[in-house]
Amino acid sequence: MSVRRAGNGALVFLFIAVLVDATGFGIILPVLPGLISALTGLSVERAAAYGGWLSFVYALMQFFCAPILGNLSDRFGRRPVILFALFALGCDYLIMGFAPVIAWLFVGRMIAGIAGASFTPAYAYVADVTEPARRAQTFGLMGAAFGGGFIAGPAIGGLLGSFVGPRAPFFAAGAIALANATLGYFALPESLPAERRRPFEWRRANPLGTLLQMRKYPAVLLLLAALLLWQLGHQVLPSTWAFYTIFKFHWTSTEVGYSLAWVGLLMAVGQGALTRVLIPALGGERRAALAGLAAALIAYLGYALVSVGWMMYVVSLTTLVFALTYPSMNALASQQIPANAQGELQGAVACLYSLSAILGPPLMTQVFGYFSSLAAPVYFPGAAFLTAALLTVACAGLFVRAMRAAPAAVAAPVPATIPEA
């Protein structure tokens, strides 16, 4: 197979793909509490439990499918796996938009869990075409794309939900995702040449097998454990933000949408622009990750304790710094892994994210629901954010241990090439 030198076009498409996918995901967040309440007849604080279990179903499917997609991308290439996932995501949103009963939402979330594993081959694609020293910045750009989608998505979803109805954002998200898949069919080249592929093995294409492959890299195992705690705490934001702000501050879906758009803007600036400035200024990914963890601790404590709605915006400014955490940790792990196992590493990262999303939303929504009720010994709706703060402290401890165990980077430089179609 002939190859040509990779330009920026492939990364531009991936940036757009993540941006569009995040827009579709963000569109539904402001209206999901209202749709759940409409389908179940429950109040917002009780409907939060359904929101947590919907996230559980999504994450459970992603937990099992992410390593499969990651290993399939190491065998057959990144392009077909990414395109399949994008198409499935569009189908998910349409199913949820037409849902006559709550069970349809669960079916849709199952499909979305399979499709949501697409970031495994997407991040492996980035590793294929990016030199190890530049991966943190490139991973940061992908994170910025996700943040950019959160600028547009929740704002659009809040407006559509207020002026058209709670189902309209789902149809809009479905159309966006299917358009994205169509664009990818024509615009996305393959990044993994045939000579760099490896056989597909079921023993490696399952969550346990994928994680066991990381035993050869002790520092990576500790980093993955730290990432698990980080992601578990981070689940408090997508799982409880809408329920928390509606319950505590009586926000409308439009106000929820605007607040999420603001957080998305900060995330985009933090991961897109500031990673290129702050990571070198702080002395590398290690210090950048620690700075991000400190900012996250401040953020979660702030969200838990604020007494008026506008203070949520003030506290959210910490996002500019804690947005450094994930790309820095991911890059540090990537630097310890050889080139032909990058898909497997990203599959392991995705497995842990899915595990956090299996455990996190039910935990956070149950904590929120319990401490927002009269049955709680202490009335404290912000208890879920306090839980996230404790998990962040534990994450920081594991991260420090991982860095003490980390040798020099072993990942061989990867030629930035893309096969000719």
C-alpha cells in the first residue's frame, strides 16, 4: 500500500467530527430532565435517578464495546470503525426523539454506548499521525472540539426545548450526527498502514484483557487508576448539573443550556488554546496535570457550596485550568506505549471512562437525590460535588505515585503518514 505524508486535513476532520458529536450530545442535556419527567410523571429530583440509570446503560455498553472497537481499529484501520460509530450515533438520537415510553430512551442509550466508543479509534488516529512530543497539545485540541460542541449544543438545545418542545433537540442531534457520518465517508482517509496493523484477538478485545495488557507498563497502570478516579469524579457534571441547577436555583432549560454553553466555552479555551501555552510554561505534562487537579478540587467545592445561581458561573472559571488534566494524563500514558499498541491503550482508557460512567452517574444522582430530600439527616444538595472533590484528592495521590514509577518515554516516534486511498 502506497502512503502519502499526512497533512492537517485528517486532524481537521476529526476536530470537526468531535465538535459536531459534542454539539449533538450537548443539545439534549437541557431537555433530558423534562423529557424523563414527562415520560415517568416524576418530579425533577426523583427523575434524576432515571437520568443516572440512563447514563449507566450507556456506559455499560461503552465499557464492553470500547476495547472491541479499539482492537478492531488496530486490525482493520481507524476509518471504517469511526464511520460505523458515527452512523450508529445518529440512529440513537432519532430513537430517543420518537420515544413514547421511557424504555425507548434506554434502547437509544444502549446504541449510543456502542457508538460513543468511537473516541477510542479517534484518539488512536491522533496517535498515528502525531509525534509523541506533540500528542498532549493535539489531544487538547480534540478536547477543545468537545468543549466547542458544548458551547453551541446546550444553548441550541435549551432554545429548541423552550420554543419547540423537549423532543426537538433529539431530532436536531440525529440530523447533525448523520451529516457528520456522511462527511466522514468522503473526507476521512485511513491513518494506519497495513504493515503496522496486528491480528484481532478476542482475549485482548475485552475490558479485562485490554487492561491486563497494560501490566507490562507499571507506571501506565497507576496512571490508568488515577484516570479512573478523575473520570469518576468528573461524572458529577454531566449527570447532575441540569438536575442540581433546576432544583436549587429553579433554572429553566434555556438557563441550563446557557450555563453548559459557558462551561463548554471555558473547556474549549482551556484545552484548545491554553494547553499549548500552559503545559510548556508549567514545565510539562506532569505539572500541568497537578495544576488541573488542584483547579478541579476548587471547582467541586465551589459548586457544592454556592448559594445563588450566578456564582456557578464564577466557580466555573476554574475550568480553564482543570481542562489540562485529561490531555496531560493521556499524553503521559501514550508516551509509555509502543506505536502498534496505541489503539489498545486508548481502548483501555475508554474502558476506564466507561467504568466511571457506569458507577458515577447512579452514584452522583442518588447522592444528589438523597441529600435533596426530607429523608436526609443533613439537607445538602451539593453533596454530589463534595463526593467528586474527595475522588479528586485520591486521584492526585495515585498520580504522584505513577510519576515516581514512570521511566523515560518508550513510545517510538510514529511517522505522520496516511495510506493512499
